[in-house]
Amino acid sequence: MFLYESNSNYIEVKEMELVEIRQELEKMAKRLAAFRGSL
């Protein structure tokens, strides 16, 4: 039971991290697109 609870917390944290990582990747993609457009 304890393992299951800690596991679900771990999964929740992972999902939050994935959202943040995706936001960072989108920012980088927009910067790259703007950079290419300026060349």
C-alpha cells in the first residue's frame, strides 16, 4: 500500500515535469523559428 501511494505521487510529479519540459521545448521551437525567419 505504501509503495502504491508513493508510486502515484511519483507519477504525478513526472506528469508535472513533462508539462514543464513540453513548455520549454515549445519556447525553444518558437525561438528557432524566429531565428530562421530573421536569417
